[in-house]
Amino acid sequence: MESFTITSKKVLTLVLVIDKAEQKVLLGYKKRGFGAHLWNGFGGKVEPGETTREGALRELEEEAGITIKSEDFKKAGILLFQFENDPVALETHVYKAYEYQGQIRECEEMRPEWFAFVDVPYDQMWEDDRIWLPMLLNGQDPFFGRMYFKRKALEEGNLVASVVNTSTSTHVNHSTTMTATSFTTAQPKSGPFAMCDYHLEHSLQGVPREVALDGTIASFEN
């Protein structure tokens, strides 16, 4: 896909705190800035000199007031976001944790709240969350995904999915018509972009460390 050629990447982080006993996940309501008025995990940019792990832990403490011990903090995978005719991709490193220390608190940017797995507010989240988040909540990680967004009107479109099970090397293709109703809450989220395609796989080779500029996994965690 020539319109999705990558020449550089921005590295981001995303953290999901999960209560396995109660089957709940901690999300944050973005009160301002990029992604305002949407629910999401906690994270952001990686500062110069930081590893993705260090950046993720820092963002979680800043946005939710809690810390996580190293042994309780696990990398779940990488999501690569590509936008039509934009050579800069967003390489998002996704982490998960089941234990934390401290008191969850609201900050100027985020308002944390627990949601039961069955009540996750996907209609008030980024379009791609409904694709990969259930995989994480069901313990189907590590994973690697590529999400493609086209510059188009959100009145109506087609979402084509290619899901790969690396244990059997079989491909399952899905085609879903996304109606105007389906995109009602998505319109303000992605501005002029609408998600048009994705690839998501359970990475049985290990936890992805980095993505190459050709959109494939460049290396795995030790």
C-alpha cells in the first residue's frame, strides 16, 4: 500500500491496569488535549533517554497517581498506527499490570474510572480499541497490530480485517459494513481520518520490541 509507506516513527506508550478478580479495567477520561472526551488507557510520549517501560511507568504515575513494581509490569505488545499519505507512523508500546501501589487519583488531564470488562465504553473510545482491547483483556497477548486510517468522510465505509493466528498460519478474513450510525461517536475522535483496515496477530514468537519501517516486527524482547 503505497499510500501507507513509513519513513519514520513516533514512539508512544499505553498502560492498562487490570483487576482480574473483579474482571475490571482502569481507564482514564481525557479532559483536554489530543483525544479529549474519550476513554483510554494511560500513557503518552517517551522522553529522550527513557525506555518505553520507563516512559509508561512515568505517565501512569502522572495521570493516575499510582506506581507499579517491575515484576508486576508486563509488555502486552505493539500497535502501529499508519495514516494515509503520512510517512510518520505511531509505534505504541502497550503494557499491562494486575497489581499497583498508591491511591488512584484524578489529575488535570485524566479522570480514572474502573469498568467491568462487559461495560467497556467502546463507543466513547478510539475506533481501534474495540479490536485489540478484548484480546488483551482475554489474555491473548503478546500481540502485534497494524491499524490503517484513511482520509475520508465518516458517513459510510467498509472495514476489512485480516487476522492471523501464527500458531497455525491460517488467515481469517472479515468484511464489515460500517454505517453512519456505527461512526456517530467516532467522528470527532479521528478528525478527517477513518479506520479502513487492520492486521492483528497473537505473537507466539515473543513480545515485540520494535517495528521496522516496512511495518513488520524488527526484534523481540529478550
